[in-house]
Amino acid sequence: MVTTTETTNIITQPKTEHLAQPSFKRWLKHFLFMPATKRYFNQQDQQAITNAVEQAEHGHVGEIQVVIEGHIPCSQAYRQDVKLRARELFAELGVWDTEFNSGVLLYINLCEKSVEIVIDRGIKHGTQQVLWDKICQQLLNQMREQQYREAVVEAVLAIGEVLNQFYDQKVVDLDDELGNAPILLG
């Protein structure tokens, strides 16, 4: 589990401390969930998401990492909810460790039908909560209509637009610090 520090901020919830309550019901739900990431996102979908990340990162120093997870690992699901899982992955994948503290994690949990966006400290002061909430809501609405590829691609491009507004457009693209391909878990 990741502890909250200045470097992480989950912006899809109020800025109050979040503590997940142990839940047998959540554990059982994740235990019984069939692996689904490959079923929802085939190779062409993954390539489309990779292309969207490349396009969204062009022209600024912002870095976007997409993680799509079927379910929280059963060993963690009893004590960990989606928000805590997103924080954990933000740390484990090093999204916080970009040169300009410009990482954004888009985390999608298929079992919970939930989306979290975690942003680094270099971005949090210059962006508004309403923008991030809108991106999450649009993604969830499209996923309910079973438009999975389109939902993720449009969310990534919307994140790129937020980053374009935040960062100076004259910045030369740096090396890609995080991979552009989506990470599919369980």
C-alpha cells in the first residue's frame, strides 16, 4: 500500500484522506471476476491506445500512463479499493518519477467499472478538478455503451488537451519517460 505524500494526488475524489474499509464482498467480487482485459482490448485496440498516448504527449513534457486492470489481485482486494490500487500503481510504475513531475495515470478497473486519474505534483496546482471529473465521466459513459476502445482513446486525448493547456507549447519533446503502450493487468 502506498502512503499519501506531496507527490501523489488522486483528483477524482475530494481531497480528504481515503481509507478503504476491509470488505469481504469486494474480495469475493474480484475473486470471481473472469480475466477480461484481453477480451475487451485486443491488439488493434491496444495499438490505437498507444497511438493516442503518443499523440496526446506531443508538444509538452507531460507523460501519460494507461493501466487497464480486470480485477484487483485477490490478495489485495479485501483491504484495497480502486482508489488505493490506483495510488499503488502510480508509485510502482514510477509515474511520479518523471523529470518535471508531469505524470498522469489513467487507471481503469473493469470489475468495478471504475476509473481513477492520479496526477503528479507538477500538474495538480495548475489544473481544475472539474476537467478531470469530466474526462472520467465521459469515459465511463462510453464504456457503458460498450465503446471501450473509443472511450479510452478519447480520454487519453482529453488528458493530452489538459496537458497542452497547462504546459508551454514551445517545449521540445523530451524522450518518452514512460512507455506509450497500455498496461493490461489480470
